[in-house]
Amino acid sequence: MKKIVIAGGTGFIGSYLQKRFREEGFEVLIISRGNEYINWDDEQALLRALEGTEALINLAGKSVDCRYNEKNKALILNSRVDTTRKLQSIIEKCITPPKTWINAGTATIYRHAEDRPMDEYTGEIGSGFSVDVAKAWEKAFFEKKGANTRKVALRIAITIGKGGGVISPFINLVKYGLGGRQGNGLQMFSWVHIEDLYRVIRYLMANENMNGVYNCSAPHPVTNSAFMKEMRSILKPLFHLPSPKFLLQLGAYVINTETELILKSRWVIPKKLEDAGFLFLYPTVNKALRSILVKD
């Protein structure tokens, strides 16, 4: 039985990957802080887990769904950089290191873009705290080259799927009449269906010539207004009100989060994946949302 190790694999994405890999017959091991998992502080257990692994998938990192005060900013940064370096140090001790190491990254590394899409070749890196974290995360990942472990950094867009992630708050907004545009609605919304995220990972595992940085986002991003319109067309609320910027700022303060998660224009294209021949199962927001919101 081939072995997959998922670091930080207990959240929305990690739980889905666990299920899909097990359905395909893989042994799946999870590194996390919980007592029932392989603990980050147990180096011998980490070494046993990573030895002879088909793929290591690192998703570890504190959620960015919080206020960006100094304490949380430090936790967001360190939880990504430190775990990546920890895994590198364990891999260096392996006799048979993982064949492939796929490290999560974020599509928010690119600048706020309303003028043109950002791909891996011509995309412009942005500025600010979230971008600094994204750059530090990738730097920690690539700072050492493993002779026998292929490395891929996935710049993952906002991931949507059933039963978790960002889709639940969007559903609630629409149901309670707040499903209009957010801000001016012109900001681009780049996303990826969680099943396509899994399929991208499997594609990367199967194609040994693929390494470096890849954008993991559906090929047809839409504006915030278009995304919310698509949500409404499926959920059919009685009415919908827009959420102006000042109201979003007030709401973000009340629920301890940041408006960047909604207002930043992420216009990201998966150019390298498409060049490599990858075909998305859910390339359009209509198809993706219907698979999530329409009951079987």
C-alpha cells in the first residue's frame, strides 16, 4: 500500500484529501497537534512517517480568518515557515525520502489586479502582510534542494466545496438577503473546486517532470458581482442587498476577521497547469457551484 503523509491535514482541505486518497487505496498519515495524530514534536514518529512516502502534502498553518494583530500575524507566519523547515529537516534524515513534496501556498501572493490576470510567468507579486507571508513560505520551502525529493509549491486560490471552507458563509449571506455584491463588486474572485485541487495533486504526483511553482485556480475567474449572482441564481433568495465597504469593515471587526479576504481582487490563471495538459473538471463557476449547492 502506497503511503501519503498530509501535514496539517485536519481542516476542510485536508479532510477531503484524506477521504479521496483512502478511496484510491492509499495509506494516509496525518501530522497535527491532536493526540490521535503524528505529533510535530515527535521526531522519530515524523521520520517513520516520511520514510518511503509516495507524497508529502503540507497544508500546515494558522487560519488567516482572524484579525491581523501582532500576535496573530506572528502565528500566521511562523506556523507556515517553521513547519516547512521542520519537514525539511526530517526529510534530510530519511533513507528513502518522499518522492514528491507538495507545499501549499497562496494565490494571494499576487497584487490586487483588476486590469489583467496573473500567471506564473508574468504575474506581479504584491505587497503587504499577506504577500510577505506567502513569499516567506515559498522561500522556506525552496531554500534547500532535496536530491531525491521533487518539490512543487501550489499557489492555491480560494477553495470551494461542500460542507466547509468559504462556501458556508456565502450561503448564509445569500439566504439572509445579503447576497448582493461586496464592495463595488468589481474585484476578481479566483477559486478552485476542492475536487479539482485533489486532481491537481494527483496530476503532479503522476508527472515527474513538473516542479517549481504552480497556480492552483480554475481557469475562468469571475468578478465578485458575477459570483454572487451565480449563487443567487441557484439559491433563489427573496431579495438581495449589497454590502458596501464600510459595512464589510464593521462586520469584519465584529466577527474578528479582515476585509482583505473579500475585497482583494485575485485574478489568477493556472497557465502552467494548462500548458502541462491538465483539464479541470469544474472550469466554470456555474458548474462548480451547482455541484456544491444543488442537492443530488
